[in-house]
Amino acid sequence: MEEFETLNTLAETGQSIWADALRYLQMVIEPGWRQNQILIVLGMIVLAYALRKLFEGPLDNWSRNRTGWEKWQLRQLVHVRKNLGLICYAVLAWVVYGLMQQLTWPSRSYLIGVVATLVTVWVVIGFTTRLIRNPSLRRLVAWFLWIYGTLLALGLVDETEELLDELAFSIGSVRLSVLTVIKAVVIITLMLTVARLATQRAGASLSRNENISPSMRVLGTKAVQLLAYGIVFLVAIRSLGFDLTGLAVVSGAIGVGIGFGLQKVVSNLISGLIILLDKSIKPGDVISLGDTFGWIDSLGARYVSVVTRDGKEYLIPNEDLITSQVVNWSHTNKFVRLDIFFGVSYGDDPHKVRKVAVEASETVARVLTHPNRPVCHMVGFGDSSVDYILRFWITDPSGGLTNIKGQVLLALWDAFKENDISFPFPQREVRLLDGSTVEMNARTGAIPEPDEQERGS
């Protein structure tokens, strides 16, 4: 019975729309002011084309001289260039409509007003949909808005809404009609666009704020994204007519099941939040974790991107950074001290060695001379050399540690050669005990037999 009533309602709505279409067709066929308005509308098409040709050249010359414009402004300018004829037609239609409203009866310019409204709606839709980057989504939204704008200009919105509302189905206690789905899609699309623009603006503003630490900038951006898209999700559910109370119960049960299966994922998410809050690691820091040495490129929800000197990018789970020992070379400041051990012969003056070593290290560009100068200390008397340690400071550990040590060692080599300071070779003293076979053969000059050599060895 309900299906029969629905079919009758659809039939009645379809007959109403068909009657309106026949009425508009009759308006065009019958002579009079209605037909004159149609001719004026067609004549404005020719005039708009002429205006497009007139303004096209100056607009192109003006566009080429635009410098320093942002990408979205250039995209809008290109859109103006492509739709110049439609824009001219909209302006011309409103001018003609305003003049006819003043010079004659309002009914004699009704169709011109409808056409002016319709073309203006198309122009506005064309500009607003340019904010949607996804081409498929932009095309879908544009079609929806064009159809709605056309129906609005022709006064067929109520009849169309009744027709679409009758095309419905039920899911439990929730009734979904085609009209409800279309409204939900339009609302969600608009809110997604607004949310994306808001998160981009917020992220750009936070990234330019020097008073906020890098980790808090990332945390603020993530919080804005979570808030914006969370609101979009809730609005989408409500626009479709679903009860959020039942959704909360279902999501709680699903969350428990997912929690047991995705413990590592949840652990990494929470660890990432802790890292952002305690500011122990932030983008740009130089860290060492096991055999991995590099600088933080970005902080993600699940992992941290670490780029090494050889160009490799390691995606380290956030949990490892919380539970493992991490060396942050630039946590509180970027000053890093490096040590180099070397030895020289006993015949060299230690005072001179220390002075030459300090001066040689200061010739390397990355070695700091202020506020901490390099220092050299004697640390011990070795078997073959006097041992020293050279300590110096740098502020750019991201530039590498091995290469700076190599440069300092090379500077020491050149400076010691110029000042006649030698690097001794290891020396060993061999003593021959009384009564040994090797000692007796050495005294007599006799060469032992092979078996004697083996026994002596």
C-alpha cells in the first residue's frame, strides 16, 4: 500500500514538472513580450561575444604583468580568462534587466531577470569550486551546484525536492531519501573544503610563529586537523539522520577489539603525543639511535623521519624513541664537543705540541674559537709515545662528525710536519736470556739445524 502511494506521489510530481515545462515552451512560441524577451536574451549572446573579443587582448596584457601573485590568485585569473564571455553576459543581462525594470512593466523583463540570475549563479559556482583541488570532487560539486542553481532560478526547487524526497529507503528506524543524501554530500564537501583551508592556514601561521617550539607547532597543527575533521565527521553522521548515541556504543565495542589487535599502533600514537608534549625531540634535531645518526626531518603520528648523511631516510617508530636510549646532539643547545686522541714521540716538547695542535685545529672552518676554544691536554705516557687529547667544539652536528674529525686530523698532520713533530712507530725490545740456544748460536756464528731452530723457537 505504501509503495502504491509513493508511485502516485511520484506521478503527480512528474506531471507538475511536465506542466511547467509545457508552460515555458508556450511562452516561447506565442508572440508578445515573452517572445521579445527571448529575442533579447539571444541578442545579448552576440553582444557578449563581441565584448569578450574586445576585452580579451587587454586582459591578457594585464595578466602577463602580474608578479608576486600567489598560485590561487593566478588560478582565479586563468578562470576569469576562460569564462570572460560568460561574465560579460551576466553583467550585460543585469544592465538590460535594470533598464527594462525602469522603462516598462516588471512582467516584461521577467525572463531576462531569470536568465541573469541563472548566468550569475553559474559564474559564482565556477569561482567557488576552484577552491576544491581534487578534479573529480570539483566536477561533482560543480554539477550539483549548477543543477540546484538552475532549479532555483527557474523556481522549480520545491517540486524537485518533493520528488527526490519520495525516492527513499529505510535502514532500521532511519529513513534515507535521495534528497537527504544529496544534501549530506553537499554539506560534507563544503565542510571538508573549509576544514582543509582552515588547517592549511593554521599550519602556515604556526610554522611562522618563532615563539612556539617546532614540536609544539606540529602538535598544534595535528590538534587543529583532528578538531576540524572530527567536526566534519559528526556533522556527516547527523546530516544522514543517524543517532550518535547508538554510534557511541558501537564505536566503544569496536575500540576495545581494535585496542587488543593494534597495541603497537596505539603505543606509537601515544608515544608520538608524548614526544610532542615533552619537546625532547623536534624537527631539525640531530640524534643518534643505535647505529643510526641523522637529523629529524618530520614528526608523524606513528613514526619519526630521520635523514642520515648518506641520504637514507629511516622511519623510526615513536615507541623506540621513548623506550630506547637516544642521544640528542642539539636538545638544549647546538654546541657539541668532539675528542681526538693522538700520540707523539718522547723527543718532542709537550708545550710546543699542545700549542701547535690547538692552532692547527682552529684553522678548520667548522671548529669554534668562541666562546669555547679548542684545548689540548697530555693524558699519559704510552709504550711508544706521549699521549694527548684534543678537544674542540662545533655547532652544526647535522653537517657530520666523521668529516670534521678527518679535517682536524689532516690539519694536525700538516702542522706537525711543518714543526718537525713526529708520530712514532711502535717499538719493541727483544732480550736474549743466558743459556738459550739462540744466544749461543749468536755468539759462535753457527747456523742451527732445522730441528734446533724449531726447538729454539
